[in-house]
Amino acid sequence: MPTVRSIFLSDIHLGTRACQADRLLEFLRSYVAENVFLVGDIVDFWAMRRNIVWTAEQNTFVQKILKRARRGERVVFIPGNHDEALRDYLGIAFGDIEVVGEYIHQLADGRRFLLLHGDEFDQITRHHRWVAVLGDVMYDLLVRLNSIISFVRRRFGFTCYWSLAGYAKRRVKTALQFIFDFEDSASHAARQRGLDGIICGHIHSAVIRDVDGITYVNCGDWVDSCTAIVEHLDGRLELIAWGSKELAVVNAQQEEVACVS
């Protein structure tokens, strides 16, 4: 089992039918880490107001994270907009898990990165909450439809996971423009603080990319893409796409950007 310096996870959305906790557990069993950073939307309180789906795998994930913290791994939790209720407890530790609003992390190679969820850069979430909630409901419908498509694909022998919502985001011009604007805003925030990069989540679009000299990193999610970021012992960042060949191929070409200081 390989040892890495840090694991970065975001947008797990515990408490929902869409959460792919089984794949996440497979991923976590494959890595030993010194640090685990939970970069927001770990628990989906928005969706849980409508309907709670809490599986055995989701419960096991919580237990695994608590166990990692107890045995000495540093676990830092940065709440997002879907678990924003936990922002009332910033600075408090729960079961050896630190809860903070943001965090400055220094990689093993000396580069310094801003860690936060990223809803701060989403104008819709900040100023038009009802639109964000409506979008969340529609997104949930896409995910439910995707479960039917996945079942059909498995019956025809397609074992690689494919995301309808992810496909839509990559094909719809408006969604792509939103992603580009988000990346620019996030990178600008890191640049203003004199940092080398930013690691965030929120938009469910995993990538490691250079944006005008700033390394922009998004963890992706465990609803559509099943992605995470790991920091190797030398400070190199890598995007792990767990079970998605398409995303793995795309981001293998981008990963080397993370080594640029």
C-alpha cells in the first residue's frame, strides 16, 4: 500500500443516494497518508432536508476517517456550502478532526497552497441561493437517471463508470464558461495572497491546471467522477480518477502542471 503525504477530498455528499461511498472506501484502502484534507460538501445537509439516504458504506467512511485521525493522521475539515452549518464550529476539533474555514498548506517541495471549498467564488451560490437550490434538485435528478444508465451499461458489459451529469457539464457551453470563470476567480484569490496555488472543490470538475502562473487544483467529487488529489512525498500533486478511464486519460496530460513552481 503506497504512502502519500496528503489526500485531498471534496464533494462526497454523504446522506444522498448519489454518494459513491463504496468507491471512496476502495480508494482510501489503497493509500496511507500523513494528512487528509476534507475540502467541503462532505455531508449534504441540503439534500438531507428532502430525503436522507445513509448507507452502511457511508457510515464506514465516517468510521474510517475517525480511525485515521485517532491513529495519528492529521485530518482537517473545511466545510462547504452543503455542510455550511458546520461553519458555526470553526476552530473546534471533533474526534481529533480540525474544523477550519480555510487552510494554507505547504507542500513537501515548499510551495504554498490555499485550501477552501470554493463556493466563495460562485456568484449564484452567494447571491441567488434559490437558484442554487433549484440547480441542486435538477442535478439530483440527473444523478438518479445516471444510475439507470449505469445499470444498462453493466448489462451490456461496460464496466467503466460513465457520468451523465459530467458529460453534460463538458458539453454545455454555459457550464464550461462557468467553470472557466470559477477557475480564474479561485486562481486570482491565491495570487492576491502571494501563494503558489489553490486546492478547492465545489464545481465537481476535477483538474490540475496552470492559470497564469498559479496552479489551480480541483478535487472533483464522489458523485460523478470519483476523483481525489494526492500529494506525493516529494510534493508532486496527482489527480486520481477512481474507475473513470476517460477522466484519467484527460488529466494524465495535465498532471505535470502541478510540478511547475
